[in-house]
Amino acid sequence: MNKRLISALLFIAVLSSLVPASALSSSDIQEDLLMADYRAQSIINAYPNEIELVESLCNISISQADETTLQKIAETAINYYDNDSYDFSGLMTSLSVLATEREMASYFDSLYPNSLVDNCTVTPFQAFSALKGKHICDLPIGATSERSGTISIGIATGELISAVEIAAGISKSTTYEFAGPSPGETMHDGSYPTHRILVGAFWGSINKVEFDVYNPITGMTTHHVEYRIPSETAFVKSYGTLAIIFTPCRIESATKSYIVQYPTWPDFISTFETTPSIILTEY
């Protein structure tokens, strides 16, 4: 099992002792939401090195996990994902569990207003990572034009990500500014690129949600299992990197520390869409 997922699971196991297994039943939703701020603070306190780095880099003070601080934490988590001195994936994964619980509370109220939802558990399935990639465009060497715009990456309801169907669709966006390679610019191994390519990656966590629904009219109880990506802790980031797009094509990593090779340009694009980590992370 991925070490980042193990770390998040161990911490969440401790948190779970603070809340009963049926915390998200209809009768307990409000009580659980009152616990959310305390649990979020507990998560932040459990990752002091990571929080200190975010505060230093972003010149902010983090006392709670609100929308603004989550954005800053996520940006730093992505940039320091491969740094073994920090466990940002564990931090984001733990925060994603709370985000999923909040989303499920609203989901239960709207979808099962006359039923009893009980025995709900939310556990990490896929730790915070790059879940999906998208090729945007590329510019050849010597190109004088620059491009800017917005990248949107969506995951549809029922789409397979990490071999499971995602229960609810989600889409995230970011802006970009992009220029071609400078004359004389070289890749990691000293070779000359033909293009600079622009790609985007969707970062997030997948959580497994299990719950029972009791229908008082029929007297039947049904068990449900869903896999969800919480919107609060999902983000899109753009990357511009050097490449030789002729056959065989060679692409420099976003960290400029290694090069990957594929038989053809379409082979790389199709692989990046499902496994963006091939040029984003060392492992």
C-alpha cells in the first residue's frame, strides 16, 4: 500500500475514535458538523512542519481549514509532493475525509429526506495525488506568440479513476500563461527540444463512502458503497515542459529532473491522460 495512504489511514483511525460510526446518520448530522471545526484543527495540529512551510511561503497564518487556506495548502502540497521531508499528501488526504463528510451530509438531506441514513463511514481509497491529465497545446521552438487562458479538467459521474467508478462528477479550472522554448534552451539530458508542451493535471483524493439507508415505508435497509472526490480538496495545476514530439517522442519531466520516452506522440498523450504522474513525480 502507498506509504502516503498508510499515513493518512493511521491518522484518520485516531480521529474516528472522536466520532461514532453512525455520525452521519440523519439524526446525528448536526452533531457531527459541530465536531468538524475541532477535527479540522486536530488535523492541522498533526502536520506542524507542513503548515509551517505553507505559512512561510504564503505569508499567512493558518488557524483553520477554510477555502482560502485550503487553496494555499493544496498549492504547496502539489509543489512539494515529492519532497520526503514533508507529508503533504497525508495532510490533504486527511482533510479530504472531512470535506467528503460535509458533502455527504448535504447529499443525504437532499436525496433521502424521508429515510434514515445510518452507519456511514468515510475512508481514504486513493491518497491525494494527480488523478487525471489533459494535453492543452504546444508551441514550437522559435514561436514568438504566447498563449493564455483557462484549463478545465472534469471527471464525469461513473468515470473510472484508479479502477473505481466515481459517484459524482466534478470539474476544476485554473488559468495559465504559456510561451514556446527559448533559442538554445535544452532539455535535462542536453538535447534540444522541438516544442514546449502545456498540460494540466487534476489533483485530488478518492474516498470510499459506505452507508445504510432504511426506508420506513417498505421496512427495507439497503447498503451503499460509493467512491467520491471531494470538491473542497481538488485542484487543477498547469505545467509547461520541453519535448521532442517526433517519433520516438521524448518529454522532460515538470521537475526538469528526468525524461520519459514513448513510441509516438499520441502514445504519450493517452498515457498522460490516465497517469499524469509519469512526468510529475519521481515515483
